[in-house]
Amino acid sequence: MSTKYSKRGILISKTPYEKRIAIMEDGELAELVVEGLSSNRVLGNIYKGVVQKVLPALKAAFIDIGLEKAGFLHQDDAIDRNAQLRRDFGDGDDEEGVEEQISIDEILQEGQEIMVQVVKEPISTKGARLTTHLSFAGRFLVCMPGTNFVGVSKKEKDSYRRREFKKVVRRLKGKDVGYIVRTNGLGESELEISKQMRELEAKWEATKYNFSVLPAETCIYEESDSIEQTIREYFSDNTDYVYIDNREEFLAITEYLKMLSPDKLNKVKLWSSSESLFEYFKIEDDYARSLQRQVPLPRGGNLVIEQTEALVSIDINTGPKVHGKDQALIIRETNIDACYEIAKQLRLRDVGGLIIIDFIDMDNDADKETIYNEFRKAIRRDKAPISAAPISQFGLMEVTRKRVRANLMTEKTEVCPVCKGSGHIYSLETTLSVIDRSLSRARTKGRLKEVTLVVSTPMIEVFCHDFGRMFNYLEYKHHMKINLVEDERSYVNQFSIYDSKGEEITDLFESV
């Protein structure tokens, strides 16, 4: 079996402490979703909220939805849904004119109960971004209650086929709901379209009922989990393979696909090799780099990625061979390498907001234009809205990328108690993941059947919780005897592995 594929692949790995989903493109890791079991995803959830405060000067309101921080609702997300859809798709079927702009305090009052959906996860000190423009996404369609708009994916260029799709949708849809036909739905039959409409409209009816009977500050519709969302968003005719290393998830996904795409079930396989799924597809090193400050470039040089509250800065450094008559060529090649690695890291880390890239200084405008065009080419596959400005006279490029959830660094690390926030250490779950992968390498590459594992007190508690469930899981998984030793002086992310002779082998098999 080759690890190189010409089409898209999906890898799903689930352990008792973590869930990881990798999207492969042409045999390379393109996107990565990593969730600990303690992750509390709320993106797409719908809540029965209470208006906490209305701020006309900010054109916004704060809505209490029962989370730690109140959600933020902008005026544009509370009114005029049809105008927004016509602007985004430009081919709707509504005849109403754009309604006159009104102030948010004319439509919301403090204490009012309101139905809102999360469109952006709470990040750092900010609460969730909310909207009253509800949507229910399926593989083929997006259902939008409260509008009669009908649109078709922009990927369909044939105007006749667009009109035919809209005729079918208008004939089949329920009252007071609009639809967008997604790219995955362009080749589906009328029967499949109708079946999914009924499912999505049933979700809307259940949500309305929950709003009428449940108390305020309650979730009244919960979005599908990350694995089902991944299948929904990425699984298509262009998907060549799906590998899952957990039998329970494999059975759940095959049941899900039996209803939606039974003809594509043969693409979904349960991973049964003794080598771990992510090790086999050489993803572990990419994952490790996505949590590091410094990322190497293929021809020398490196990226230094710094994340702050306001922005992300990326500095590009050359390798040691930047001198002589080929200096300009080496700089240009290093900057081109950086374009593609940065595009990859933005997707893997799910970086959003403002990104400032400091390219290595170039002497002429032609080279700057070349780098700008290469970067635009590199970001074409990014599904998130992303834009880049030309390189400034100071060698800086400003990039903006839409973010809807906490990025990988925020999600998988926690502030270091030793340096008081000036750096990061791996979280308990991430450290457990690193230990798991290190033991896997020690067993498969080092042929070791017994090791001594020295870990921190918090990690001892993890291993011994629930009658040693996690410890027993690791011994069983790796067919290895593990002698567990506690080091009270170690921090959460520190551990050491010793072989049966008492020699430390941590550096040989540590996966980060």
C-alpha cells in the first residue's frame, strides 16, 4: 500500500483521551482537527438566549446563552437575511427589496428571549459570536429557516442547470425555509435531495419545539460531532479513501453513509495494521511541528511563528548558505518555500485573524511580485476565507483569514505555570498523546517489550484513574510491560523512558 494518493483522503483516529482527523491531499497532510475529550465544541449549536445588554453605539448586543461568557450578536447578524444571501450568491429568488437599515435597539430589548446560533467559538477572553440567521447543514443542502431564498453552489457554472436545481428545490421545500444546494449535491437525484430536505426541516421543527418548552440559556439544538462534520464537509466523489482506527467510530460512520451515500461505502475502511494509522501516513511529525514555534523549510531556513492576542507574526530566516553571487537566488527560493509552508501551517493550526509575514528582504520589485503570486497560489486550497495584500516596502505581507474556533496552539497547549505565560507547555491530554506515540515507536522501531516510564504526579493520577484504565490501555495497545514511576518534581509535560537495562531512551523515540 502506498502513502501517495492523487485524490483526497480522510484519516480518523480516536483514543480514550483524544480524537484526531486528518485531511490528505496528494498524499500530504492538508488539514488537521485535534480534540481532547474535554473539548466543549459549541460551533453550530443553537441556544435559547436572553438579551443581556443592547449597545446601539456598537451596533451589537450581548446574549446570555448559558456559557461562561455572554455571546456577541452584531446588528448585521440580527436583520435582513435575504439581502445578505443575495449579496453572497447573487442568484436568489426573492423579490423583496433591501429593507431599510434600523438600529439594533429597535428589534431587541434587554430580557428578551431569542433564538441564536454560534458561528464562532469562544476564543481566549471573547465570548461566542452569534447570529439569528439559523442554518442546518447537510451533505447536499444547507437549510435556512426564516427565508425563501434558493441558491446554488458557485461551483455550478451552467446557468441552465442552476435554474433547474432551483426549480426542483422550490417545488420540494417546506414553507418559510430557504436552501442552498452545496457542491456535493450537484450530482444527486431529486429523491436524495427531497430526503435530505425532510431531515433538515425535521431538525428545524424539533428546534422550534425545544425553544417553546425548554428554559432560557439552554442549548436547543446540538451540532453533529467533529467526525460526522468532517464526513459531511469533505467526503465526496473526489475522496479516494477513509481510514478509521476505532471500530465504534467505523460502525457509526458506515451507518451514517448507508443513509446518504451507500454506493461509496467501499471507500471506508477499518484500520487494522499493527502500526498506528498516523504513523503509517507520516502525520505525527507534521502534527508535532504544528505545535512548535519554529518550523524548518525544505532547503534550509525556517519559520518562526509567534501568536499574540492581536495577531500572528511569522518571521522567515535563511539557512547558513546565504552569501556569494547566488545570494538573491537563495533568498528568493527560501521565500518561495516559506509561501507553501506558511499556507500549510495556517490550515493545520487553523490560524485566524490578522497574520503578518516578514519575508527575507528582496532588492527588486520583480522578486516581491513573484513571492506575492506564489503565496496566492499556495492558499488556493484553503477552505477558509483568506486574502493577502502585496508585500510592502518593508518586506511585510498582511494576510487575513477567517477563524471560527480556537486554533490548534490554543486548543492543545496551556499557559506555562513556570514562565507565567511567556511560553507554552503541552497540555495533559497532549502529553498523554505524546507518551502514547513514543511507546508505539519504542515497540515497533526499538522492538522493546518492557520499559520504565517516569512521569509527573498529574500524569500518575491520569494513569491510575478508574482502576488504571488508561495504564492498562497503553500496555494492551503496545503489547508492552510498563513500569510506572512518579517524579514529583516533573512538570505536566515532562516524562522519561528507560529500557530494561536502565538506559534512558526518551530522545530516541519521543515523537515531538
